[in-house]
Amino acid sequence: MSALPLKSVFPNVSSLVYGCMGLGGGWNNNAICAADIQQTHEVIDTALQSHINYFDHADIYTFGKAETVFGQVLKQRPGLRDNMYLQTKCGIRFEDGKGPKRYDLSSAWIHYSVDKSLAELHTDYIDVLVLHRPDPLMQATEIADTFHKLKAAGKVRFLGVSNMQQHQISALQRVLDEPIVVNQIEMSLQKHAWLDESIYAGNQEGKDINFTPGTLEYCNQNNIQIQAWSSLCQGVYSGITTVGQSNAIIQTSQLVATLAAEYNTTPEAILLSWLMRHPSQIQPVIGTTNIERIKACSQATQVSLSREHWYALYVSAKGQELP
């Protein structure tokens, strides 16, 4: 397996990312309780023991509670910070008295979000600040100036993006003195438009694929780490439930189980290793709070799918033969 691009800046970074969106007691207005803090202790410990040392946050996750509860653990155990890389995202604003749900990559909002995340996480710096969604009103030079000020202040080490295509990334990179290090997009065995784009190039059957051609290649050529969010497909292929699912999902779930037995591993590891088998050096983000599933996911780094098995999973998930 090729080295991750992130290893050029973080030599010891893990091949998997733990996504913290499920921490903090859920997407509700309930206060954080002792059980939520205990769960976070257990999740962090399990991830680190499973050799996952990269933690992905966002200022909006569980309405801000995910950062808060994670920060409570770091406040209680400050030594943990030296054993992990912290990434957080900013730029999504929920509906409020000022307007509807919107994206905001203005300098004022980025500064506000970073300061709030630093305070909530009880840390002095963020390893990677990720712009969560492309803002149609974003000004590349304003973002660049903001990042340079945050870095000079020691608040942020590197800049990344999420849900952006190559042209948006390129427009930002042109005015930055330092490289963008991450692009996090939705990628999985179930959500495979990123892969279909290369298969259906020039083919009328691919006219409705919603993915910008060349994004993966652009990231690879510019040493930008591709991270895959929703990489476990909400459990539809790993045995959580097949009730009410399509024949393609049921058949693919059965194939995943068969391969897990053949490779002497877990269904979760098969799903993640499928992503990691791609030459783009994808770094999957896992979001489960189930301790056993975190351990199951960690086995992905020990699996190398054959070409035939990789294609078998892809074709099964598509539900049709390749063109």
C-alpha cells in the first residue's frame, strides 16, 4: 500500500481517520452528560489502541457538542493531545435569526469558528483546518489571507478543503503560499460517482454522474490527501440491516460477508480496504461510536483485495455489468 500524501507533513499519521460526528449525545439540544464523556474516553482510547491517531471534527457536529465533549476529555487528560492529530472543519452555518442555512467562508466567520473550536477542544492549535463546503461567495484571496494570519498566530498548521472539485481547489491554491493538504469528499462502495466518472468517460450512460472529471487526478498530482466520508455506507453492507433494501444491496452484503470470511477479517475491513485498494491512496473516515466496529475497521490496513474481488464488489454494488 502506497504511503499517504499526508505523511509528507505528518510522518506517523494513521491510514484511517476517526470521524467525531457521533460524539456528544446526538443531534439534539440535550446537555452533555457523564455518559457522553465516558463514551468519548472509550472511543478515543479504542481508536488510539487500534492505531488510529487522526481525529476529524467540525464546528457543527451534534450542534457543537462533539467538539465540546472531546475537549472535556483532553482537559481531563491533556497528555492525549501529543498522541493525535486534530482536524476540524468550518464554513456551514445553520438557520438562525440572520438567515437560512448557508455557507460562510468569510474571514470573520473563519476566525470566529477557529477560536471557538480551539476553546471547545481545549487545544492551542489545530493540525488541519478544513473548509467544510464551497461557499459561492468565497473570495480566494480573503481565505488565503485569513489562513496566513491563523498560521502566523500558531492556531492552525495546515489548510484543507471538503466537498470541492479540482477547479475550486486550484483557484484557492493559486493564491496560497502553502499547499492544501486534504480534500474530504463522499466516497464509498455505495456512493461511487467518483469512480463511475472514469469508467463512463465519453459514454452516454454516464451523463448524469455528479462528479467533476479529474478531481482525483488533480489531488494526486498535487499531493493532496483524499479522505472519504461516509465510507462505511451507514452499515448497509456490513450486516447491520438488509430489511427493505434493494436486491443489489442484499447481494453485495452477502458478497462482503463471503469475502470477510475468505480474507479472515471483518465486513467493515472489506469495505474500507476496497476504498484503500484504489491508487488514489484514499484515507477513509469512520464515524461509528461502537467500540467493536472501530476495532473491526482497524483490520482494513491488513487487507489487500485482489483485482477480481475489487471489481466483484464494484459491479455488485452497481447492480449491473460494466460497459
